[in-house]
Amino acid sequence: MDRLNFTGWSPIRIHEEPGRGPQVDWMRAPPELTRRPFFADGVQDAMQHPFHQAFRRQSSLEELIGWARVSPGLQPSGIVFHVSRCGSTLVSQAFAALDGHVVLSEPPPLDDLLRADRRLPSLAPDRATDAVRAFASAWAQPAAPAHGTPPRHLVIKCDCWSTDHAARIADAWPEAPWLFLYRDPVEVLVSQLQQRGAYLIPGGPLGVNPAGIPFDEALGMGPEAYCARTLGAIYEAMLREFRPGRTLLLHYRQLPAAIADTIAPHFGMQPDASARERMRAACGVHAKNPLQPFEPDAERKRRAAPQRLHALAEQWIAPHYDALERLRAAQDGLPRATGERPGVPAPGATPP
């Protein structure tokens, strides 16, 4: 292990190979890879270039873990958890716009390791946490010429269902601060039903089912109810895993001002005037499509929601959302971000 040398190489995929156990694919990642809204898109773009197709490397997962011991990377400055469609990509893109900031935005290898019992069945449970730590370490090497400016901060944005695995993330990085970002449930539901994430499709390819709904039952309940119950489980996990002192709760409507003023200090960062200007510029465009300007859509989403969607949100998500709002208000000494939720049925009402 002492002779391991992955300087300039970055892990992009972790997969199971029969008879060989978990294997790691590496590439010489260009600096712009971690500036894309999503890690997987950055890898896909880079792999379109013949250089990156020709220059590849593969190792065992044990060698990745060994490399973290030989050449330890930065500890995360912050971990971003979220309920989806709530501004988390805006947050990650604001930090990615700064030199010396490495942002891993929903990297599939991290999800595979967090769900190793399903994704990497030969990986011993006591090694999964070491592998989580090693994957991130390889991306935040203090002196990595392939990444341009030596990194000073590492920010990791998890998948929205990863809050359920917060305990493993806490084991990997006991000192890293957390951000829990959430939004009015009706607005999230409308966004997801307009363009559903793969995890909100029963039996989808990701194998994610936060609410544990049996497949036959999921098919019979319709997409609106399935989305509401699944999202409700994600809000509930956020409430369950909230840890005072470590966790910053933030509502979507506090963005973008809270990125530089609240999130950055919580992550141990003090952005200067130049950094703040770059963050503001990143927030002026659509986070998932930088070619489009950002346009607030909260009220439009609420107007687009039929009464049934309001009722489903009230039944499955609102109790957890309201509890998060109470925690946030106590944390910040602030009033609720949204006030009363218009259009919801009276208490005790059931979806039509």
C-alpha cells in the first residue's frame, strides 16, 4: 500500500465485478468536472473526449481506501442534505463558482457506497464507511495539479434520499457541519409531477424506495399519492436526523441571500467581496441549466396545484414540514418562511 500513487487521478465509478469484488474506475478529471450541476453529467461530458477514454485506470476498492491513508484529502467543509427541487443545486453551484472549492454534487459512487448492502453486496459493512471517506478524499487532494487551484474547501451535496443514511455520513466525517434544505411540500410536489425524478417512479432503475412501499401497492395508488408518500418519508428522515448544533435548517425562500450570509459561515467560510460577487452571478442563472436566467416560480407552482395535491401534501408531508419549520424558527429566532399554506383542506380532511 505504501507504494500506491494515484496523484492526478480521480475515482468516477465504483462497481461490483463477480469474483473480484468492488472495483474503482479512475480518470484524470478536468477542473470543470466538479463545476457542473451534477457529478454524473461532468463525468459524461469529460468522457466524450478521446483523451479521457484512452487514459483510464482501474483498481480495487481496497486500493482506494489505501490511497486515502497514504495521501489524505481535505475533510468536507459541509454536507448538503435536501428534499429535492428546493434550491440545493443553486447552493452547490454558488460554491462551485469559487476557486479552491471542490463540489461533489450527488456523485453516484457515494450513493453506491451509502447503499452498499444493495449496490455492492460483497463489501463488508465495516469497510463501507472507510470507502465513503476515501472516495471524497481522492477528490480533494491538497496538492492535485490536475485540479488547478489547490483545494481549500470540499462541499458534498448528497442525493435527496441520502438523509436516511446520515448516520453513516456522520461516522465518516464526525466534525463536518450539515445543511438541511427544504421547501413548501406543494411546490416540491408540483415540480416533481411536472418532471419526475427517477426515484419517484415505482420500480425505477435506482432501486430507491424511501417510504418502503410495496411495488404492487405503488402501482395501484397513482403517481400523485406515490410521490407524496415518498417525499413525506424524505422530510421525515430530515426531521429524524436533525442534530442541534451541527445542522443548519434552511428554507428555500431564504435563498439566495443565505448562501453567502448564513451557509458559508456555517461551513467555516468567509467569502470576500469578489467571492460574493461570483456567488451572486451563479445565483442569477438557472442552476440546472446555466444558459437560462433564474426566475422565481413558487407562486406559479402553488397556483398550478389541484386541490387533490394540496390534500395529499397535507396528509403525508405537512406534519414533518411543520415540525421542521418550528425547529428552524427556534434555531434562527425567525418567523416561518411561508406563513400559512393557502389552499390546504381543513384538518382531518382526506384526499378526494
